[in-house]
Amino acid sequence: MSQTIDALLATIQDRKEHPKEGSYTCRLFAEGPVEILKKVGEEAVEVVTAGALQSDDRVVYESADLIYHLLVLLVSRGLTWADVEAELARRFK
């Protein structure tokens, strides 16, 4: 796992366990699973749009947003990036 993903996951997990006022991540957790899922869907659409119509920089930007929101979803469900990596490894044996 990359250091960036590790650090981001640690921050997201910390926000879940120790909410901080003004934190966007905390707001997502407070709004609940439906809102988190809406954000994942919205960001996925933005990646598709960027991939079809916009620059590579925009694809990277929107991909980062999607990955962040996906990590929030995983943490909200008690899952980890390692769970995703294990599934990928299982598929490519």
C-alpha cells in the first residue's frame, strides 16, 4: 500500500473515531451512508466525464476525489484498502 493511501486512511479513521468540528470527512460520516454513497457516485460520474471530455490533469484530479470518497465509504463500513488489495490479488493469481 502506498504511504499516501496509508496516511489518508489513518486520517479518515481518526476523523471517524474523533470527530473534529469543521471537518469535511466528519460531515460525511455524520450525514450517513446514503450521503457517502451519493458522493462516490457523483465522483465516479465526474471521472467518466473527465475521461471522455477533459484533460489528463482533470482525470487525475477527479480520480483523487473518487478514491478519497471510496476510502470514506470503506472506513464507514469497517473495511480497509487491504481488503480491496486482497480482492485484486485473488483475481490475478
